[in-house]
Amino acid sequence: MKLLQMYEIDFSDKQLSSLTSFTDQSKMNHYLNILKENDVGVVSEAGTPGLSDPGKNLVQLCNQHWLAYTALPGANALVPAIVWAGFDTSSFVFIWFLPQKKGRQTALKNAIQSEIPVFFYESVHRVEKLFRELEELWFDGKISMSREISKMF
């Protein structure tokens, strides 16, 4: 509410609610119904919604029920990509770009074996190669792919 007031945004005709916890099934069902029937915005007074707060559970709920959502880009592409992924991001690894040649297979094997989500950037020109490599390594986990998050085009 403080943020809305600061920018003089009138939300008197909209329903606002505080999302301080999101653990029991009745709350999940309640928010699922709201998400299915309404356009919803999540705003945080303490950082990026969905990164390390109950908003991440909303993203996971959207993923589970195939509901579309978006995150606004910030100073870099990593943070919205993490939010969009909808994974448990209480801890994660970011390894920048994968090596192009030497060390690439080792880096991929380490990422596959990781117990926590691994995020990295990859050139659009190497994405197909990446998927072939993952298939050859028998990867059967979850993948989230984002593109052009922090660019104007």
C-alpha cells in the first residue's frame, strides 16, 4: 500500500491482500481461484517478488496449473529468469556462461548432478547443441528457458 500511495496509484476499486505466508492447502486453493479468474499483480516492499518470499509459491502454482505469468526485468536477466523458472530457489547456483569447448561436458555433468537449481546463460546459437548434449547425458529434470529478458528487443 505504501508503494501504491507513493506513486499516487488509486486502487480503491481493487482488492488488495497481503501475501505473508503461503503454506496450507486452503490458501493455495484460494489463490489459485483468484489467479484463474483475475489479472493479478504482486508487489514487494523488500526486493523482487518471487525470488525469496511467498511470491515464489505463486509462480510454482502458476506453473503447476499452466497459468501464464511474467516478471518485470531488473538490472540483469538472471533475477527475472530465476523468478520465472518457478523452482525452489531458497538456494541455487549461477555459473554465468557454459564453456564453449574445454570443460563443457564436466560443467553440464556437474549441473545435472546438483541437488539445487543451476542457472546459466547460453548463446542462442548454442541452444540446440545444449539440448542434444543434455539428451546424450540422459538428463530428465526440469528446464526453464528465458530469452531477451533485459533487452529492449
